[in-house]
Amino acid sequence: MISVRGEIDLLSVNAFRDYLSSQVVPGRTLVVDMSDLEFMGMCGLSSLSILATLTRDAGGALALICGRPVQRLLRAAGQESMFDCYTSLEHAVGLGETKRFLA
């Protein structure tokens, strides 16, 4: 699991995307905890789309633990159904009831 804190904006998005892309392992689910993120701009959403494609192409999946900023951005962009978002790590890895955070 990778935890992301602070803000994802034009200044930080390249490091965010590059680091997460380097963590993709074939056949594995990449869990990204963004529950402590304070802000994420549209550039972050673009990076998540790239990451989702990379994980799928590697035979894996992307699971996001979404906080309010991510939830609001996905809803505003109409992208809620494009990502698997969960309320906790237990839900993201299938140890709990798997409900989407963005219902």
C-alpha cells in the first residue's frame, strides 16, 4: 500500500505519477491510500487514469482509498464509476465488506 498526503497539483503531479507507475507489479493490486490528501486537481485525475491503465495492462488492478477531495473530484468529473474507491484498507484488500465509497 502507498499512502499519499498533501496536495496533488501541477507542481507535484509528475512525481506522483512517476512514483506510482514504478510501483506497478504484474498480477498485483496496487492500493493507494489517498484518505489524507488535502487537494487533488484535474491533473491528478489524469494520472490516476494512466495508472489504472498500467495496472490493468500488467494483469493487476488499482484500488483507491478515497478521502473527501478525491471523492469530490471524481464526482465533479463524472468519473466515479471509473475507479474502485473504498473507505478503508480492509475494504480495498477484500477483508471487509466491499462497498464503493462513491455511491
